[in-house]
Amino acid sequence: MSKSESRRALVLASSAGIGYACATALASEGLSVCLNGRDADRLEDAERKLLGRHPHAQLSSCVADLNLDADRQHLLSQAGDIDVLVLNMGGPAATTEALSLDDWQSAFETVFLPMADILDQVLPGMMRRGWGRVVMISSVAVKQPIPNLLVSGVFRTGLANLVSARAAQAAPSGVTINSILPGRILTARQSNALERDARRAGVSREAYERTVSAAIPMGRLGLPEEIAHVCAFLCSEGASYLTGQHLLVDGGAYKGMF
Ligand SMILES: NC(=O)c1ccc[n+]([C@@H]2O[C@H](COP(=O)([O-])OP(=O)(O)OC[C@H]3O[C@@H](n4cnc5c(N)ncnc54)[C@H](OP(=O)(O)O)[C@@H]3O)[C@@H](O)[C@H]2O)c1
């Protein structure tokens, strides 16, 4: 049995989109993977689809809403000892720039708290066992505020700080913690956003996507698999000296050098 075949991964929010692609990439490397989502049928479909592509994949799944404390505890007790943790979430809804106190409170509870809570519950076990990989799926909003996703950028920046702080604490135990900052990746969430923004701009979805793509040096939106490959690398044995980092995967859209 290779090392990766004995590793157990938990991929949060993974019945679709980037989470599903990360779960697929890890399963294809031989890890046993626990999938998660809020809907039992969607989760079952995801498991079936993944097994269709990788018939020998070792999968389990757990229905849990990451925003609910009791569900998070249930998920972690079901998942058992985890070697690889992919911290992903559904993502906040777009908002206007004028935010009420309730909006801020709810963003803290849905963007920051679940990820911080799960990281802090899983990390001690990884450190005790002397090996671990954590990857947080974050957003380019950490580097560059997105006006209608302000709460995403604000709280994910806090999470990025936590990732780097915990990475330094966990490094002596052979545990690495990094985040990936995706640009625009073609998932259901992105597709809905494109359709909404196209409607607002009064153009077709296709025309809007062409305009968006023209601003990306790669000339196109990314695919979930292009995030998943980076995630699988960060979770590999080979990425053992890479920790506390926040990697942009955005087709070159961010113009800064650092
Ligand atoms: N796509 C992009 O361009 C992009 C760019 C930057 C950052 N991101 C971030 O990356 C993350 C994933 O985005 P995506 O585009 O892959 O989204 P997606 O296609 O909408 O997939 C979201 C996944 O999360 C699950 N989910 C949603 N809320 C959940 C909850 N409360 N508890 C457990 N599972 C939940 C969904 O399943 P159920 O609905 O069945 O629960 C689904 O499996 C988001 O945080 C998003 O903000 C995405």
C-alpha cells in the first residue's frame, strides 16, 4: 500500500463544484475521501459520479450543514482521524455595499466561524500523529476586494491570517496548511453569478462571459479541475516544505506580482 492509499481525506462542501473536483483529484491519488454537502440526494449523485470515473475510489459521505454547530460536530465524529482536510464552503451570497449589523454578524457566522472551528478541531490530531495537510479554498477577494462580495474578502482575509498563524504552529509536527485563492472558476455558483451580472448589464450570458474572459490573460475562466490539481499537489507528500502560503490560481487575472 502506498502512503497516499493509507491517507484519509475530508473534503468539505464537495457534492459539486470546486469541492467535488478536489475530492475527485484526491480519490484518484488513492486517498480515501469523505464527501460532504447539505443534501443527501446530491451527495449520493456525487458519490455515484465519482465512482463512475474512479471505480476503485474509497468513498464515504456525510450530510452536514457546515453553518450548524451540531452538524459540524456530527461530521467530525463521522470522519474520524483525518490526514488531509480541504476546508471549502458554499460561499456567501452577493450583497450590496451597504451592510447591516445583521449582515456582518451572519457573514462572520457563515464564512469565518465554520472554517476556523473545523481547522482548530482537526489540527491537534494531525499534529499528534505527526503528519497532515490542510488546504483552504478561499478567494482572490483576499488580495483584491470584490465590491459585491465584500464579506467574502473581509472574513477570508481573517481566515488567511489564521492559516498562516496555524501553519507556523503546526510546521514542527509535519503538518502543512495553505490556501488556494481561485479566480473565476466555471462552477454552478459562477454560472449563476455570470447570468445575474449579464442580466444587470443587459447583455447575453455569452457576451458577458466573453468580456470577463478578455480581462483574464488566459482568455478564459478556469475549470474546477484546475483548482483540484493544485489542491492535490498541496496535499501530496512532495509538498512537504510548502506551508502558510496563499496561492492565486486565476489565469493571471490579478495584476500584482506578490
Ligand atoms: N467558482 C468560483 O469562481 C469561485 C471563485 C473564488 C472562490 N470560490 C469559492 O469556492 C467555494 C466553492 O465554490 P463553488 O463555485 O465550487 O460552489 P458550488 O458549485 O456552488 O458548490 C458548492 C458546494 O458546497 C456545498 N454547500 C453549500 N453550502 C453548504 C453548507 N452550508 N454546508 C455544506 N455544504 C455546503 C454545495 O452542496 P449543497 O448545496 O448540496 O449543500 C456544493 O457541493 C465557495 O466558497 C466560493 O465562494 C469560488
